[in-house]
Amino acid sequence: MSTPDPVSTLEKAAIPTAIAVLQALKQLKADLGSDPAKIPLTAGPALLKFTATVELQAPVLATNEWTAVGSTFDSKVDGWIASLQAKA
């Protein structure tokens, strides 16, 4: 029985969050606008929106990571059980 690489599994679990944060960063640039004179007016709301978007990713990341840890844990324990059963 092969077990998945835990680091690879955890990295894959974080990919959706990384994508969402990068998209939020791109949106921050768009929200700031192209006129440097207006940045002092747009920075506050743009940063608030960016911060809120990133903060909303925490539960998503936690869920994805916990699922990945759980599947890795189950796989490891199943391997140990199979190994012990083979020796019994």
C-alpha cells in the first residue's frame, strides 16, 4: 500500500487559498486605480477589501489542511494496522 507524501498533500491543500490571495492582490491593484493622485482616496477602502478577502481564506485553508492531514493520518494508521496484521 502506498502512502501519499504528506508535504505534497498539504501543499496541494493550500493551492486554492494561494490562488485566492493572488487574485485578491490583483484586485487590490485594480481597486487602487491608475491615477496616482487618487491613491490616497482609494487606498483605505481597497486595503480593507483586500484584508477582508484574505482573512476569509483562513477557514478555507484550515478546512483544506485538516482534510489533508486527516487523510494522511488515516493512510499511515491503515498501513500500521496492515503491517501488524501481517505479523500476527
